[in-house]
Amino acid sequence: MNADIPPLTGELLGLDLINTHARSGTGSIDHLATPDGLRAWVALQAERLGDFGGDALAKVSQADLAAIHSLRACASRLVDHVRHGKTPSDASLRELNQTLSAAPVHLELRWAGSSMAAETRRTGSVIADLAAHLAEAVAFVLTDPGVRTIRKCEAEDCTMLFLPASSRRRWCAAARCGNRMRVARYYQRHKDS
């Protein structure tokens, strides 16, 4: 992970995944470029990805990373099309559906002391399970009624996406781009005076 710029979190999980690869400030950022980066991002998402923390991702291969990168690129293409009201490609839909089906889901019953409880279980490798979980999060973004309100940060050099809670929100994060853009505008106003 790029230590200088932490990943944007707190959006819908599918958007957080897309935002792990972005351009912000002076360069490109890929928070999932390495196995350690993937583990760190999953740890940041522990509330939503708890099953994949700890030792679950201890042995992430380059092929595993490539699968997550492929899903992220597919998600980015699909969200970009849908948020602009364009028809997504059949190939991208097929790729997302294949990722969803790579780790089938079933219910597992257990006795919870005084009643039955059902838990959703996925059957696949850890990476297939993680990819399917993330693909499901992307599917929720794509089918969310607010998908067309997803915005790209208004900072010229930022590609982060967000779902605004307010129509006034312009930047991915006030501390990241909002402050930077305000300072730039202030500097420009005083430079021109």
C-alpha cells in the first residue's frame, strides 16, 4: 500500500475495491499491488470482510493477485458504464458472473444454544471466496438505484469514485482532495492579485 495516501474506505464495498487503483495527486496508486497490500486493505475492511482477515490470506500468490486485479478492472468498467447509463459489455457481465459462481454459496445450520441459526458459507479457495464476496459487493453497486449518482472526485488529478450522501459533495474526501483543491484555489486567487 502507498503509505503516503491511504485507500479511500467507507464507500460501498464495491466502490472501495475500485478505488484501490487510482490516480491521485502526482501518480498512480495501486493499494493491491502486492500480497501485503491486499492483506492490509482486507484488514481495513475487516468489518465487512472479517472472514478473510488473519491467516486466511497468508499465502497469496501472483495468480491470486491477478484474479483480484481482473475483478477490480471488470468492476471499474461495469460501474463506469452503468453510472453513465450505458449498456455494459457482455464480456464484462460474463466475467463478473463467472467470479460470482466460482465460490458457490450454501447455508449451514447450527444449533445456537436455544434455536437454530443459519450462516452463509462459500465453498472455494480463499481467493475465490474473497473474489466472489467482492463481486457480490460490485453487483450490489450495479443494482443500487443510486448507481447513476455515483460521482468521480472533482479534483482534476483524482479518479476516486464515491456515492454522495449530499448533492453538495464534490470530492472523494475533504482531507484528501477537498483541502488540496481549496489551497490551490486560494493560491491561484492570491497569485493573480
